[in-house]
Amino acid sequence: MIKQMTVKEIDNIGAYIRAARKSKGLTLKQVSTKAGLTESALSKYENGTRVPHYDSLMRILNALEIDLMLMDN
């Protein structure tokens, strides 16, 4: 099932990525491999020490089967 993201979730993208990954029972390694990123990069995105560029974010969301849908709320 594809989940839509709200604008509020975009503001906290790192925490959102971590919560989504954990809710699916996936490891950093599994998601980073599927997204074509390093575990270190994904960890930094989740911790909020780095912000993913658009292409990296799209790969992460695809790996987590999440559709980026900005909603006007």
C-alpha cells in the first residue's frame, strides 16, 4: 500500500523516514541498498544531520513504497 505524505511530514523528513522504515521492519542496510545509497547517508538523513536531495529522497521513498504527495493542509 502506498501512503501519502502531508506537508508536516515533509518538514520532519528524517524522522518520517525512520518511522516508516521501522514500521515496515526494515534495517538501514535494507533500505539503503534498495535505494542505492550508503547506510551512512541514510542514517544522516534520518538523524537530521543532512537533508536528502530530491533524487535521493525519491529513491528512499520508493524503497519504502511511499508516494510523495504534497497536500494543502
